[in-house]
Amino acid sequence: MLVQALLLLAAQAAPVPPGEEAVPPYAQSDANAGARPFAGTAMLDAFHGRAGIARIVDDLVATNLADPRIADIFRGQDLVRLRRVLGEHFCYLLGGGCTYTGRDMRTAHANMGVQAKDMNALVANLQAAMTREGVAFGAQNAFLSRLAPMRRNVVTR
Ligand code: HEM
């Protein structure tokens, strides 16, 4: 109880990065990423380091916004924050040594009404972004497998 209160206090005290909107306070933890990172540097190398990950995240967000199947879900959201924390999320999971400062998957996607077909569209867009970056298919599939269990916390109807 006391620990939770202190964590909440710390979260409240965290400044809002420039260009971003404030979100309701939450406890920051790498555990919010919803999976453990890959060990070693093989995955980071396959994704062309942090620069490659940043390119994939930018491509993915832009592709989602241009995709009539799911654009409405992204429109009007804080895309500055989304790019930053999604970049941290991927970087953390891929063994890039980043800290994940975002919310857990259930909280982040609550009340969004994401359906299975939306999830499938996003996964296809992520595959396309990874392919454009030149990430080998084996590494793509390893990453998608790590994300797959998050589906149950993202898809709410
Ligand atoms: C395994 C699949 C997914 C992963 C790993 C993922 C990851 C993330 C992360 C890390 C955030 C940022 C959390 C934060 O702001 O603290 C986020 C937010 C968001 N995600 Fe996802 N996501 C997934 C699936 C989806 C799907 C299928 C959609 C919709 C089609 C979606 C739409 C969004 C939107 C709109 C936000 C911004 C929420 C806000 O600013 O309040 N996500 N996601």
C-alpha cells in the first residue's frame, strides 16, 4: 500500500516531456512492457540498432494513420508520446538497453475498443515496416512471437 502510494507520487512528479500531453499517473516499470527482453545483441543487430528501431516505429505509426482499417483509432491520440514510448517498448524488448516508461498494455489500450481484425491489421503493418527496414524474417517472427501474448490485453472486443 505504502509502496504503491509512493510510486504513484513519483509518477505524478514525473514531468511531461515537451510536446506531449499529460496522462493519468501510473507506476513506471519495465514490467509494464508485458514481456522480458531478448538476451544478447542478436535481435538489436537484426533490427539495425536503435536507429533501425526508431525508423520502424516512425514507419509503423505513419502507416497506421494512413490505414483506413485502423486510422480512426490513432487519430486524435498523442502521437508524440506514442512514438516515444513505442520506441522505448521495442528498444527494451529487443535488448537495446532502453528503459520502458510507458503504461502497461491493458491500461494503454483500455476503452479503445480494439478488435481482433484491428490487431491483425497492425501486425501486418508492423511486418511491412520491418520488411522495409530489411529485418530478416526469422528475427521478425521472433519479435512477433514475443508480442503475441499481449493480444489478450489489447483486444477488448
Ligand atoms: C501487441 C500489439 C501492441 C503493442 C505491443 C502496442 C504497444 C503500445 C504502446 C507501448 C503504447 C504506449 C503506451 C503509453 O502511452 O503509455 C500504445 C499505445 C497505443 N496503442 Fe498500442 N500496441 C499494440 C496494439 C495496438 C493495436 C492493435 C492498436 C489499434 C489498432 C493500438 C493502438 C494504440 C493507440 C491508439 C495508442 C495510444 C494510446 C493513448 O495515447 O492513450 N495498439 N501501444
